[in-house]
Amino acid sequence: MTNFIQQIVSGLASGGIYGLLALALVLIHRSTGVINFAQGEMATLSAFVCWTLISHGWAFWPAFGATLVLSFAGGLALETTIIRPIQGGPLLGIVILTIGLLIAFNGLDTWIWGGAAKQFHGPFSTAPIRVGGVAFSKQDLGVIAVAFVVLALVGVLFTRTRLGLGLRAAAVNPDEARLVGVRVPSMLALGWGLAAVLGAIAGVMAAPSLFLEPNMMQTVLLYAFAAAVLGGMDSPLGAVVGGLLLGVLLNLVGTYVHWIGGELRLATALAVILAVLLVRPSGLFGRAAARRV
Amino acid sequence: MSLLELQGVEARYGEIRALHGVTLTVDEGDFVALLGANGAGKTTTLRAVSGTVKTSGDVLLDGQKLFRRTPEAMARRGVAHVPEGRGTFSTLSVLDNLRLGAWVHGNAEPRELAHVFEFFPRLYERRLQQAGLLSGGEQQMLALGRAMMARPRLLLLDEPSLGLAPRVAREIFGVLGRKNETGTTIVVVEQNATLALEAAQHAFVLETGRVVLGGDAADLRKNESVRRSYLGY
């Protein structure tokens, strides 16, 4: 029983990271229909930036804050300089471009920081704390807390603010959005900026347990795809719930189904994608746009 | 004082020319109907004003020539365009749709919302529902209500009665009449010429991308060719 609870908590922690990255994927997908394959590498780049600041003597939280600001600016710049010129062209072109970005960012990371894994000291100690005989790692609990705070902030942004209303309008119906005066291109750029920030949070939260190296987020990105598909590619809430469910599921299956173990973890995630696409293609929270004729 | 002026406006969709030099004037406070057969260029005329189609020729607002007409910029200048087919944000709530109408003013004021709900009580009952789940008539009300939230000087409507029950269509035109009385200038494209000529003060008839006839709505109602072509008696 103790082990069961521990597995759930550590599953929630890794699931929180999948969920944050999935949220980034969903933000871009629902406004442009594009799957940003470079999202994971963007997150790794952000984590490297944070690591560099820390290794120059910055404390964690200021370094983290600066990383988020830089990531936001980077996402914004990426959209306006590279994505926007081919926006409106075939989707496949943009998707291939994001794959190109994946390779470019990966190369950039290796070129600047080298391929060797670096130890990343996060804000949460790895020391366990005991609650009624069960030991949890502070790191896990911290990541879970961060994931929930971020989800709440994103929720408030989207449903309670004017900016969120504009972002949703531009995503749902760009032509109509322009007619009411929403600057749709700015909204798309903001979407990329936000996605980059979410990715940065995922990357920095993942780095202490995964070790920082250029390929750090590649498998995480696959889990994030699975999480996004599970929750619904167009549902921000679904992305996070999908991530948490996936994290817990993978941990439990890995622990209790012996023939799966650790080796088939990724295959299990892909099986989840397949199963969702077969049974409920719009995901748990996704909805086909309601239309009455 | 003319609010809107089109001088020799041409527009094309790729190879196809939709407007062959449309010239017309809409006065401040006017209620204008655009009549014409399918493909005559009525919709494109509205789109030329709101900047949703590329044009040549001059479009003047308040006597000032407008150069860069994007839909966003025109919305800021007080032009609200309700396109054909009840363009709403289908997955957003009715309330969010209305809030978006007031986008150019910042946040929607409760007073404006109350005003729209006064005109359309049914929208109030359904304010938390997804717009896409409303009936056709309710969606048209929502599209109109959203345009009202922008407090526009110039309201452009494309086929507001399309597919609606006659009673609902009259309700919509009744609201347009009341908005017009309080100073909103209205240009409406309408297949139902009887309804349009009853509501409007002036009308223009378009044929193959040109204005071929214009004048008082009352006079046009008596005009032999308008009666035969558009009123059917």
C-alpha cells in the first residue's frame, strides 16, 4: 500500500511535467492546427539557459524568472520571424519546419553546452518527507505543486481575462476575430510565447531528475503527445489531466505489470495514443465543435 | 454629411471580378438596403467596406479616404460587419461572444450587455450556452447583439433574414429599425426585398457588380423593374 501511494505521487510528478509540455503543444495546436515538434527542444534550451544563469552564481528563483522572460521573448520572436512568413500555407510545411527547428535547437544545445549530461540542482531538495509512514520526495511534491499553480494561472488567463478571450477568439474563428477588431497575428505570436514559457517550466522542472543534456526532452515530448491526445488536442485542461493520468498509469503499470516493467514504458504511452485514437479520437475533454444547422 | 462613400470600387476574387466600379453614398443616420440577384456584388460591396476583400477605387469614411483597410482597423473606426451565415464563435459561450463584440472598447460594460439583453431576452436565458448550440434565429440575434456591443457608427449586415422564420426575420428588422432611430447608420444586404424596402430609407440595386439604380426606398418599391425582379408582383 505504501509503495502504491508512492508510485502514484511520483507518477503525478512526472505526469505534471508531461502535462505542462502537453499544454504547450495544445496552445499552439488549437490556434493554428500545427503540432510543434520543436516544443521539447525549446524546453531543453530554456533549461540550459536557466542552468547557465545558476552556474554564473544566480539563485534558482531569479534565474528561473529570467528564463521564463527570455523564453517568452524567444517564442514570440520564433513565431514572428520564422513561422509567420509561411503561416497560411500548407500545414505540412509548418510541421516540417518545426521538425527542422527540433534538429536546429538540438544542434545548438550541443554546440554551446556539449553533449555531456549536467547535474541540475532544482529548487526542491530530493530529501524525503514522511507523512504517516509514507515517504515522499520533496522534489516530486514541488513539481506537482508547480504544475497545479501553472494550470490555475493558465485557467485564469483564458477564462477570466480580456487577453484570454482574444486568444480563444483567434483560435476558434480567426476571420470573425479580425472583424471584431482582435489583432489575430499578435494573438498567434502570444500563443507561441506562452507555449515557450510552459515548455521552459516543464524543462526546468524535469532537469533535476532527468539530468540536463541536449536530448533530455525527446522522450518527454512523446509522453506529452500521448498526454495531449489522451486529454484532447484542443483542451488545455485535458492536456494537464491527460499528463497526470498518463504519469500515474505508466508508473503503476511499470511497477505492477512485471512483463512491462521499465523497458516498455514508452511503448505503453504509444499504446495509449493508439487506444484513444481508436476509441475516442477527440480525447477525454476534447469536443468536436458543436454546430447546429 | 455622408458617412460612407464608395467611388468606383472594384474587387476581384482571383480571376473573377466581383465589382466593376461601385459608386454609392450613405448618409449619417441612413438605413440603406442593397438589392440584387445572386452574384450581383452585394456581399462583396460590404466586404470592400470592412476590408475583408482586396479592392481598388476609393472608400471614404467621413469624407476621408481610407488607405489601409484591414478588418481590425475598420472595427476600430466604428464599422461592425455581420457576415452572412451567422458568424459566431461557435465553441464560446453567448456571453463571451458578446464580450468580444466590445473588444475595441476594452472590457464589455454591464450597461451595454443589459442593453443587448433588453433587445434579445432569449440571449440572456442562454448566455452561458455554447453559441454553436443556439437555433438559427438565436444565432442571428447573437451576431447582431455582438455587433451592437461594438456601439458601431456603421452597421453592415449580410442577409440577416436568411433561413429564418418570417416572424423572427421581422423581429430582427424591428431591432435594426430601433437602432437606426437612435443614430446607428445601417447598410443591409437582403434577399427579402419586401422586408428590406419596408425598413430602409434608401436603396441601391446592383447588377453584375455595378449600381444600376438608387434612391428612396419608397420610390423603388413603386419602380416597375424593381417590382418585377425583386418584389415579385
